[in-house]
Amino acid sequence: MIELDLSAPFDQHRATVLPEWIDWNGHMNVGFYVVAFDKATDTLCAQFGCSWDYTKAEIGMTFVLEAHVTYDREVKEGDPLRITTQILDHDAKRLHFMHCMYHGTEGYLAATNELMLMNIDYESRRSAPWPEWAMDRIERLAAAHKRLPVPRQAGRLIGIRRK
Amino acid sequence: MLDSLPYELPELVTRAPLDVHRSTVLPEWVDWNGHMNVAFYVAAFDQASGAFMRNMGLGRRYVDGKLGMTFVLETHVTYDREVRGGAPLRFTTQLLARDAKKVHLFHEMFHDEQDYLAATNEVIVMNIDYATRRSAPWPAPVAERLEALWSAHKDLPRPLKAGRVMRLAKRQEPSSAAV
């Protein structure tokens, strides 16, 4: 397994807005923000051994149960992206965390993505506890992230505010 | 506010909920887990929002005519059951709220043959002025259509999965998984 990175927040994932992610409004389409965030989820899962190797070896998979995205500012084709990740909570089978996407050079917040992820057994395709070796790393990441303030975009309820 | 739109608007559908959008899971939407990837649920739901907007009179001509655009501010998805490549999808859409510039929509995605609920999407969409790229009130004919649709939708029961806050405390399992 790769070396565990306990920086808080986790700050390894980088990407670039691809031409095929742009829609007729001339900016990254809502769906492709989630494509970009999902790749950041892979980078996170690699930290505790539950990324592509985990599925390729037919051990398990991770399924998203729920996702919440705030679109804070537009990004355009070719823009560099930096995605940071903060673990908010976890239990025997699930992981609750939040990604923040920043413009890589201008530094502004472009979007946030709060996620609930569940471990899945490959064979039965049903929920299963995290493998012990994964849980050990998840615990250490969660402990490292515990002191971070909860992002204000976490736990949001969608609605139109009454004026 | 735009007082009119320089093109003919489609006939308004006011069914409650709206059920105009259909789609199919494309091969490129499937990931290494052999099912539709999380992001492409959002892309599929975005097309359902597009269908809602066309019904309001805000289709491609609205953007191509450099009049305005609609931007998504926020989206919340529940992934209820897997769908595979080629699966036919059916969407329903309920207008939960509207104001001068925004709509609050709730989509449900069903497998169109097996009829199960695959996912839900709660979304806020805002009208944008083309030139300034900033929020702007709905064009008058659109506001009028929204009111007509609101009359048809306002008495629908609030969907169970609307207004969710994500947390671990409550047990969540996809309906296909063992508890």
C-alpha cells in the first residue's frame, strides 16, 4: 500500500478541466464537477487500499450512497484544479467526507462535494465492514482530520431562502 | 427582466409530477464497478433539468440567442439502486419551490422496465443573464409558466427524500443491499 499521508486536510489530488467537460454555457458542466470529485475520491481511497487495485483483485468496491454538491464558481477549459479532502465521520462500513475544489492557480473555491461512501463486498455486491487494514488507516486519517473545523458547506439542506 | 422571448415556446405540460424525460445509460457512463458512475447520474439528472427548462421555454435557443442561461447552484443525490449499461431510464420532476430567479426541483430516476427507484436528485437552478453572467429574474413568459406549473405541483406531497442532511447517525442502505 502507498505511504499514508496524514496532512489535514488531505491535499494530493490535482486535475485539469478537459475540453469534453465543457457544456454549451462555456464552463465545466455540473456532471463533470462530479467526475472530477469522483477521481479525488479514488485518490483518497488509495490511501486506505480501497481504490482500483481493490476492485481489480475482486476483493471489494466502494459505492456512493449520497452526494451533495455546491457550485460556488465557474471553471473553464484548461483550468488547473486542486481538490482537498476532509474526513467528517466514519463507521464500520461507511465513510462521510467532503471535497473542496479550488482553482489551482487563482486559489478560489469552485465547488464542494460532501459524500457518503460505503464498502461493498465484491462477490455479494452487498455492504460489508471495511477490511481491517483499511479501517486502521481510516482511523488514522480521521484522527488527523478531527481537529479541522467542519466546513460551512457540510450538512447543508437544499432550499430557496424566504426573503 | 425580459418581457418576452423572441421564439415560439413549446406547449406547456403541467402534469404533476412532470414525466417528460427519458434516457438510456450510455456505455461511457459505466465505471469499473460495472454500473453507472456517480457523476453520470448527475449528468443524466442535468438532462432532466434541461427537459424541465425547455418546458418553461428555456431551451438551447435561449442560450444561442444570447439571452440567458441557467446555472445549477446546488445538487443533492441519493443513490438508491444500481443501473447497468443500456438500462432505460424514466424521470419524474416535481417543482418544490420557485422565486423570482430560482427553482427548487426534485427529480426521481426509475429503471423504466423494472420500475425500481434508482436515484433521486434535489437541485436549485438559477436564471443567468447572458451578458453579465450574473443572476437575473426569469423572463416574464417563463415566470408565468412557472406559476402555472406551481399551481399544479404545490399540493403534491413533499417527497420523502427531499430536504436531506447527510449524516451517519441514521442507517442508510441501498435498497438492493442486505441489512
